[in-house]
Amino acid sequence: MDEIRPLQTAEVVAATAVIREAFTTVAETFGLTRENTPTHASFIEVDDLWALQDKGAVLFGGFSGGAGGIRRRATFTAGIGTLLC
């Protein structure tokens, strides 16, 4: 991984898709649905990430392969952290 940094506003939408995709297998394996586990990461929406940011969370992404932003799951890892000051 070349760089880990806070996500820019335009990258949050792509990060949402990466997070959902990463957790979909777990949801399918355990029979999780929006109805029985609505807060599971496989069902996260971009509005959920905006809400976390509004509460002070800092969203980070791991990037590799140079410039070009979020292209596919293989080159991007999404994470959510809180920056403590």
C-alpha cells in the first residue's frame, strides 16, 4: 500500500461501495439482511458515512498504484477511525 490518508469528499461514495462489497460475504454466510441486522456494514449507505463525519469521525483509505483515486477493491481499503486531538 503506497499511502493511507483521510478520504476526500469525492472519495466517500466509492468508499461506501468498497465497504459494502467487503462485508457482503459475511452477511450472506450468516443470513444477515437489512431487516434483521440493519446496521451491518454490508448495508452501509453514503448517508451513514456522512453522518459519521458529522459526528467527528475521520474516514481513511489505503491507496496504491499512484494517482487515479479509488478504482477497484484491490487497490483501496476503506476504514473508519476517529482522529483524537
